Amino acid sequence: MIYPEIDAKIWSVRHGIELSSYPCFNCKKLVDVNIPIISKDFVGFESKNHGCGEEYKIILLKPRSQEIIDIFKGE
């Protein structure tokens, strides 16, 4: 993953992904998911490590291309 240095609100608008908070699957603490991330095929946000370990980070991703969207649709 790449962590672009961009404001989370700008990233949210640019990619149409709403900033949000979700409860951790482990401790149930409400965690902000607001760190912009990008990979070869996806863009999105992830949460900070809030003490439960890397395996409990929350990640929201959106496909970057129509090709990836079609793969998920089975086309």
C-alpha cells in the first residue's frame, strides 16, 4: 500500500468514499477510518492501529478501474 500525503477530506471527495468510523471487531471501540491509501487496483482509507494489532485495522477500498469493477461483477 502507498500512503499519499493528501488531506482525507480531499481524498474522500476525489474518490467518492465517505469518511466514517466503525467499531473494532476485537475491542468494539469506535475507530476512525481516515488514512488515505492506494494500491495498484484500489483506493480507499484505513484506520490507525488503535492497540488491537495490525489484524484489526479497518480498511475501506474502492476499485480504481472499470476492469476491476467488471471482475467483481463477474463480467
